[in-house]
Amino acid sequence: MIEQVRGIVFLATPHGGAGDAKLLNSILKASPFITTRKEYIAQLEPTSPMLQDINEQFSKMCSELALVSFYETMRTVFARGVKKIIVERGSAVLGYPQEHSSPLAADHHSICKFASDTDEKYICVKGVLKMIRSKILLGTGDDTDPSAYVQKPLTSTLNPPTRGGPYERHSSNAGIAKELQDILGVSDSTESEFNTSKAQMLEGSCQWLPHKQSFQDWVQRAGLYCPIFMLTGPPATGKSTLASFVIELVRNLSIETTCQYYFFVSGHEVKRNVSYCLRVIAFQLAIRYSAVREALFRLKDETNITFEQQSSKDVWEKVFQEIIFRIPFQDDLFWIFDAVDESDTPKGFCDMLLKIRSMTPIKIFITSREIQELSNIVYNAKDKVSHEALTPADTYQDTREYVTTSIQANLPQDRESRNEVIEQILTKANGSFLWVRLTLETIRDSWHTEEDIRKAMLDVPEGMEPLYTGMLDSLRQQSPRKRAIAKEILTWT
């Protein structure tokens, strides 16, 4: 029987478990109508040994199978006023090389229920099943890749191409992306920076941010209420990780919600450039929305213009003001910008964002070091900017969890010694995730004696020098008075 299986289509299957499994079991246990605990629900907890065993065995058997994973994008109603995504995207997608994944506009209850044969969900799933069936019956048959079905627009938010329109000038998504890259002058969509920051995020971390009332208002309020949320903090305190967390959070709100993002990089001549940032955001929007890409294709056909050498002002006017801000998207847009202080013109960039006049509300999340230019903007635009200053107290629990996990895994000392090292690191960290990570790496390689561990915590970890160099460069650019004050402070400390 197993040999006859050629492909599998998963609909919101919790490969990685469901975070609310324990809660559901508690609800069932409290119900007067259910007298026994549902053991199979307990096995859906993310730490379930059974789930881990199933995934390990399946990974060894599925290399020849066509795999397609659909995930839910709408929150399921638990109770009056309570909605949650039951199976998150990260759990529903296996991540195997041959797997294709796609969202479906459904909650957990309706993802496998279709209103009719014209239901977009039905058409999408049926297309994938037909493709797999053709390969089984005809051998070579329909060689269409599953992504041709799963990447089709699933809601009216993704305006379907008009027949013979500019969208159909290419026979593949790759062709569309290549022409957009040529028009906008971009080489990637900053996915690598996002993945790097995301990889540093511990499961369950950053959960303090959604509990901030100002952040909840930014996410949930309709219209243009505080469209910019600015999170500032010292260098190396995990702001990029928080930006990645917000990207994932926004992506899980609903299928109508889209998220564009950019990570500025100070040491990279191109990636610190505001013009390049704007072109990347435009590229992400054009990939997502046919209305944007058709307008760009039409502009290129009529004027032969490309934007690689255009200034940020020109890109803003010709692409954003004349195209993007005039399109009535179905739902709010979310834009996330990390390390704005590392851009070539922080103030000029923020001034642009404050002047947005768009048919569709755009909610903007910014991370930055607290620099004078941005402090002035926060003070003068309180009606448009919601500001939170990152403190060691905010990230303390995340840091403690990270340090404790690492020390327990790498130090064979007794519990008392481990606890002492943990407390010393937390005391010295002062909110710097970078210092903590580099110190733990040093300890991991030099844990043989207590003296080795003590020295590792006293020395400047290798890898901190670029951070300190950047801080000194920043001081050199300050006024003589501020440089003098900084010199006195450094002398005292």
C-alpha cells in the first residue's frame, strides 16, 4: 500500500504540534459532558515524543512523494470575543525540500469544508489533487509543478490577472520576478536578513511585546490611529529579533493582512540606502499584488524607466505616490523596518513615512537606536508615532531563558555552580543579547576550570569589537560639546 502512495496533501496538519493542545484538554476536562481525558489531544502538544517520532520516521520515507501543505490564516472562534490561529504556519509546514506550501482563507474549522465547487479553496486544493492524480495515471502526464496551483491568488485581495494583460507577458512566476527586479533594480527581498534574525529567536521569546497596550493599539485599531510604532533601544539588545517576531506575528493575523519588511545594514553600502529599501518594499508589494506589478510593467513599457539609479525622492514620488498609495487594497498594509538608524538618512526616511497619504491604511513598525534625529521626530509627531523604549527589564526573561538553556547544556558542573554562572552573566549583560551570546560561546569552548569561566566573563568577547567601533564612530560625528561629555563619562567608567 505504501508503495502506491505518490503524494500527500495536508490541510492545517499540526506536524509540529498545536500550542493550545494543553488548554483544549483542560477545557474538555472541565466540561460536565465529557468525563474522560482525550489522550490524542495530549499527543498534539509541541513537546510530544510521539509527534517527534512520527516526524523523524516520515522524513526518511517521503523523499519520492509530492508534498503540499496548506495552512489556515483566519483565527478560529474559541468563545465569545476569543479568536486564535489553532495550527500556526510553522507547525503546518514541514519544511522539506520537495514540499510546497500555501495559505488558505479559512479557519481551522472550515479549512477542509468548501461552500461550492466555485469556492477558491476548493479550486486550489482540487487543482493540486488533479495534478498528482495525472502523474499517477499517466506516468509523465501533467508535469505541472504543485507550486503552479498553490501560488495562485486565493482571494480577491490578490487581483487576478486580466486576460492578455501585462501579467501574462511571462509564463512563470520566475519570469515575473526577474522583470520586476530589473525594473526596480533589486537583487533580493531581504529574506536572508529576516531568516538570520528569526533563527536567533528562542521559541516562546518576545512574548512581552504583544502585551504592551501601545503595541496592541497599533495592531488592532482601525484607520490611521498611531500608524507608526517606534521601538528604540541600545545596540545589540535584540531589536532585529523583535522585528522578525513582529513580521511573523503580522503574517499570522489573517490572509488579507500582508507584511512588507526591510532590514537596514550599516556596513553594506547598498543595504543602508533608503532608495534601495523603498525599491525592495515596492518589489514585495508587486510580487503580492497584480495591480502594483501591472502598473510597474505599464510604466516601463510607456517610459522605458528603471529605478536602480534613481534617488529615494524619485522612487517615492514615481512608485509610491503615483502608484502604490493610489491602490485601494482590501485590508491594511503592515511595513516593518529594522535598524532605521543604520540607514543613510534616518530623518529623511522617517519624514517620508510621516507624510504618507494612502487610500489604504499602512501601519509601520520601526526599530532603531535612540538617536537625536529620531527623538525629535517622536516629540514633534506624537499624534502619529507611538514610541516604546526597550529596557533590560523587557528582555530579562528572554535572556534568562536563553542563558539557562545554554549553561545547562554546556556546563557539567553541579547545579549550584551553574546557577552562580547564570546569575553572573545576567548581572553583567545589562540587556545586551550580543554580549550574552558571545560570552556563552566563549564559555562553551573554555569551561574546564572555574578560572576559565571567570576569565571568559571578564574579557571582551571576540565579536564585540565591531559594535564598539561603531559606537566610537558615532561619537566622532557628534558636536564638540557632546564629544567632550562622552570623553568624561568614558574616563570616569
